[in-house]
Amino acid sequence: MNYRFQNLLGAPYRGGNAVVTQNTNLISPVGNRVSVTDLVKSQTLTLPIQSSSNIRHIAASPDGVFLLTVDDNNRCLFINLPRRVVLHRITFKYPVNALKFSPNGKYIAVAAGKLLQIWKSPGFKREVFGFEMVRTFADCNDKILAIDWDNESKYLIVGSKDLTGRFFCVDKIKGSYKKPFLFLGHRDSVVGCFFGVAKKSNRVDKAFTIARDGFIFSWGYSGNDGNHDFGDEGLEDDEPPSPGTPEKDGEGGEGSVKKRKDFDGKESSFGEVEGYLNGGKWELLRKDCFMQAPAKLTACDYHRGLDLVVVGFSNGVFGLYQMPDFVCIHLLSISREKITTAVFNDLGNWLTFGCAKLGQLLVWEWRSESYILKQQGHYFDVNTLAYSPDSQLLATGADDNKVKVWTVSSGFCFVTFTEHTNAITALHFMANNHCLLSASLDGTVRAWDLLRYRNFRTFTTPSSRQFVSLAADQSGEVICAGTLDSFEIFVWSMKTGRLLDVLSGHEGPVHGLMFSPTNAILASSSWDKTVRLWDVFEGKGAVETFPHTHDVLTVTYRPDGKQLACSTLDGQIHFWDPIDGLLMYTIEGHRDIAGGRLMTDRRSAANSSSGKCFTTLCYSADGSYILAGGSSRYICMYDVADQVLLRRFQITHNLSLDGVLDFLNSKNMTEAGPLDLIDDDNSDTEEGIDKQTRGNMGYNLPGSMPNRGRAVIRTKCLKIAPTGRSFSAATTEGVLVYSIDESFIFDPTDLDIDVTPEAIDAALNEDQPSRALILSLRLNEDTLIKKCIFSVSPVDVPAVASSIPYRYLQRLIEALADLLESCPHLEFVLRWCQELCKVHGNSIQQNSRNLLPALKSLQKAIIRIHQDLADTCASNEYMLRYLCSVSNNK
């Protein structure tokens, strides 16, 4: 019941800029969420924090503790990364195109439209409004695209769309206000600007400005002469300005410095100072071209320590150059799509690239030319999911014709199968854990070997059919697939690959197919308003037909095979007894799943009939509750016995998606339709998150989609892990993984005044491990249970195991499974498992249905450890033989 959001799979990157903190933590925006990848441990997690819309820019503090995210609605979140909580919120008045923490972490530079704002960074303490604006520069004539600080947090260099770079002194300079120095000569927007430092003094002595047309300008600083005025001489002796360069006389102004109201300057270090860069002269040293025309430069970064520049282009090419001599170290192509982010890590040995259109994220070590990370999400929506029997793997199939297999614990995809030529519609793991089946609209069912990563069997039909459902019996000998066009069910032999039978009888597409877990009865659901049971092995024809009043959308068996659930088009869930053929229960769910109005809907959400039905169902591991999802932002959890709604999960709060809001704002409706769907954007096609991502791929063609491809929130597939500890949902946002948070859950009915942590410690001090363990199980606090398990000596394990009452067995097995995953005392924990099985074997067998989730978790942990040990021993086999032979010879 206590499921919480854990991770987001299927989409490692969706646009925006990535950042690297503490040299090995890669932070990337994924829609309206933030994903953090540990590049050393090869693990990824998604923060349980959502922005109001797709995240446009992120910035991390130098120590990696704080994170700033700004979304398309200009709403900013200030996040504590270790605690994963939002500390402060702020909304900017203008679109934010760049933001960056100062090196000392005290200030934040924000490019809000044409304005450069300096904010005081909030801290840990709770304040009504933690942000404090310190200074605003209004000198730019168009929006600012890039920001960089110097090492001492005193100077800023910014690049703007008005073809110029500008040098700002954050502190007020003694005397009258002086206009910022202009770096001129560019022929396109300045998308990157960086300070370079001298090796000995670690102070700024050069600067680089990078234009979107593929030119990099190197600027040198020539010391303090005290007489140089910032905006007056510029580039007169260096190079004539290119055509279209704005006049320098109009830059800045007396009123361009804005103070916060009632700001007296006492709380800030900003004062009137004479800085080390205030009196010198900047001059153009050289101008180089990356020679990638007509491609545009879309991403760049500079590493001060190594003096390296990395650039990415709209044709998928990236280059690595040694500055200031402009020596090309690498020039390679990632793909044919635009690179939307390129960034160094702290040491400069790893390069991170992101391609938003492909959902691709790469980390590349340029010295050894090897990949540290290579992840790519699905290009289109995920249609179907399947858990492996041990719950360690999750397979996904999507409209991009690909099957991907993910490791649930790490969140990484380790293999992608691309042989299908049309959308994947169904997946199924075989019982041996090493074989995966996939059905597709291309008319094939393919079997994949997860040990050798190859397609070892392909099942086809005499004439081409489109498959939309898939099932395999418990023995793995028979494969069945339902069709979309001929309304038939095809049956193949797994061993030979031959077509054994064709089951006819349905009069509509067969969208639901599942074998009974306990016998060889096949259940199928169709849009012809029936559920049919087939005896595939014994005789032909349907065994029984369950009629309904509306189209049946999906069907699923309870894990013990004694109940059948199906959902219909009117929003009801029907529960049947497959043995007696009787209708057991009915749940009216159309009001529970209803909600969300599309931009193009003529009716309100309450009066709309679309989407008020469940398209996917899944029983829990013990069969006591059922999860249901459909074309809505909700996933509903029902108690089967009482037919009541237990919980509703809202899968997203992302306003960039359609169907999230129940009530649309009437001020956004115009005579030409909704304001959000009118394409009046005259800006450059290379800018903005919306232009980076997959939203507008082919949808602008006439008649292709009514709302210009604006994604609609929906759940296409739900699956609960066999262990029952987590479930996954294939949604528009990606694959959302929810798991049970077991940090502290207790049962108040099992407590009395004597069950306290102090009583447990007293029992341990009195050398009563059995009593202490039972008390900790009653209190049900995870840390105390594990403490009591380790307090038992190995000799006493059989006696203590026999004293555990059956009612606490499940909790103890769960604790042992958790210990196997994390603790090094392998033999001790396995000894506990062995003794529990010896003593309580009969009761475990009789109550296997209730204990099944805990036992599956234990089995998963044992299998994983066995595989790790087997791999370690196999890789060191000859070394072990050599050591044994050497000891024998002595």
C-alpha cells in the first residue's frame, strides 16, 4: 500500500542543460523531473520533486549541495540534493536562458530575458523569501544566452543574442558608472563565453566568446594602465566590426543599475572597489572557425584547468580543441541530430553530451576514447512492460520498434533489440528468466536470448497479421498471440517454431491474452464484448464465453488462478470465477479515473466521456488488490474483496502535457482556438526546450494531429513486480517505478506499553536474543530488527528461529532479503534462511500465497549474490587453481 515514486526509466534526458557535480554525479533534466546518475557506481535515481512544466535550465552549487531548476513557466525551485527536498521557490518575470552559481556559492547570476540579475543564494535556514536580489544589469539589447564567472566571483562575462559579449564588474566601481566592455565582431548570437586564467596567479588573463555560426574569438587582457575606458575604444585597432554589429554608443545608460528597494548594502559584500580587471585593456588575439557550416553551434563548454573547449553542432558532430592555439584533438559524430548539451566534469577527463530529440545521454573519456555512460531512451511512447520472474529486470517495448531491457536496481538499460520493423505491442518473460518474447505490428513474434543477446526464434503466420497481445504457458512450450486485423489467436510451439493451431471465434481485435497460472486454460478478451476461455492442449474451440455489455479492453488472472478480472469501455472492472463461470464482483471506476481536459476539448472534464475507462489492469502479488490505469493522469488501486478505492496515484503534475488540468483558463481561449496551440513563434528554430525535444517532430503537417502533437498524459501498461515490492507504469512521461518505502512502518494493533526500543535494548543486555527479536518484530522498525538478528550468535540461530511465531515470519524474511542485498555477512544470513525453512517449512508451504512476495524478494537476493559469486570465481578460476597447486607442491 505504501508505494512511493522511486525512479523514472525509459528517458534519461529530454532537453535542457546537464551539469556534473563532485566530478562523478551527472544531473540531467527529464521532462519536469531531475535525474541524478552516479557515474562510478553506475546507478541512476530520479528526485521525487516535480516542476510545474518541462525544465529549461539547471545549475548546481560548487559544493554540489544545492540545485536550481527553472522550467518553461519561469518557475524556479531551490533544491537540497542530499535530502531531496525543495527549500525555496521563486518565479522570474522573464524567460530564463542561463543561470550559474558564483564559484564561492554566495551568489546566483540569472539571465532573465535581456536582464542580468545577481541574486543572493539562499541557505539552509528557513525564510519567508530566501532569494534576495542584489543587482540588475540592463545593458543588453536582446536576450542573454550565456554566463560565466571569474574565479573570485567579482566579474561576469555574458553572451547575448544581439551579437555581442559583455564584461561586467559585479561590484560598483569607484567614480561614475562605466558602460560594460563590449566584445564585438560576431556575426551571429553569442552562445558561449568563458574566462581563461593564468596558470601561476589563477587570475583572469584571457576570455573566449563562441558564436552560433561556428566562430571562436580569443581575447587577451593587457594589464592595468589605469586610463582605459571600457566602452569607448573597443576594437578600433584590432579588427573592423562585421556588418550588422550594433553601435557601441547606445549601449548601457545611467539608469541601467537597479537597486532593490530599501537595500542599504550592509548585508552584501558589494561595495565600491577597484578590482584587478577594472583598468586594463582587452584586445582580440585571434579568430578561428570550426568549419562545420551550414550546421549551427548548439552547445559548448570550456575547462579552465586544461584550457580545452568542447563544442557540439546541430548535425550531431562534436569537437574538442586545445586553446589558445586552437588545436583539434577530436572531431567525431554522435548522431545526425542536434547536440543540445555538452559539458566537462571537474577534472576535465570526461565529456557529457545530450541529444534531446533522441533522448540520448553519453559520457565519454576523451583520453582513452571510451564510453563511461551510454544511455538512450525510447524515441516514442512506451507501449508495454514486462518484469522478469526474479524482479531484477524490466523490459520495455515502444512505438520506435525497439525492445529495451533495464536493470531495475540501477535504472540502466543494458541491451536494446532493434530487429522489429513496427511498433512493439506486447512483451512476456519466460519462467527461466533468460528468454524474452515480444509481439509487434510487423506480423512477427520474436524470442530473445538474454545471455547471448540475440534473436533465436521468430514466429510468423502464413499471411501477414498485426499482433497486439501475447501469452505463454507456464511450461514455456506454447506461445499464443492475438491479432488486430483477423481477430484470431495463433498458437506456436516454442521448441520447433511451427504454427500449431489457429483459434477463431472472436469478432473484434483480441487485445487481452493470458494463460492461467495454475492450468493450461487461455483467457482472451476482445472488442466484441466477450471474454473467452480456451483449452489449448485438449480440444479446439472455446471452453466458455463470458458476455459483457460493452467492449472488453483487457483481461488478467489473479496469481492463484482462481479469479479473472477484465475492464470494459464503460469504466467498469468485472471479476469472474473462471472455474464456476460466475460474476463475483463489479467495480464502477469511471468516476475514479475521470479527470483532465484537453486543449481541444469542447466539453468540460466532468461532461466528457473520453478516457473514462481502464485500458490496463494488474493484480498485486498476493491478489488482494488490483491496479488500473488508462487515458488519464491517475492510476487507481482497488481492494478486490471490498471493491473500494484504496488510493489514487497522480502520475504527473507537468503542465507541458495535455490532460493534466481539470479546468482550462478562459483567458487563453481566442477566436482562433487555444492560445497554447497557435504557432506564433517567430524566434530562431534552434532555441528553447520545445524546439529541442520530440514534441513537434512531424505533427505540423496539415491534418496530422489536432493539437500540434502536444503530448496527452496516459498510462498504457501497468505491471507489478513478482516480489510485490514495486510496480511500474508505462506513461507519456516514461516508465515510472513506484516501490514500497520500508524505512519505518509499524502496526499499532500489535503494540502495548511494554514494546519500546528501551525494552529491546534491555533484553539484549540480559542476553535474551529471542525475546529481543520478537519485540523488535512487534515494533516493526527495520533498524531494530536487523540489530537483533546480528545479536544472535551462529550457534543459537536454530533455537531462536524455532521460537519465532508464524505471524512475524513474513517481516523476518523481508528483513533477511534486505540484509542479503546490502550486508557482507553472507554465510550468517544464509544460515538464518536455512533454519527458518527447516523449522517453518510446512507453514510456509500452506500459506505460500501470503508469503509469496517476501519469498520472491529473498529468492531475488540469493540469485543475484549467486551470480556475482559465480562470475567472480569463473573469472579467477585459473588463479585459484595455481594457488592450490603451489600450496600442494610446498
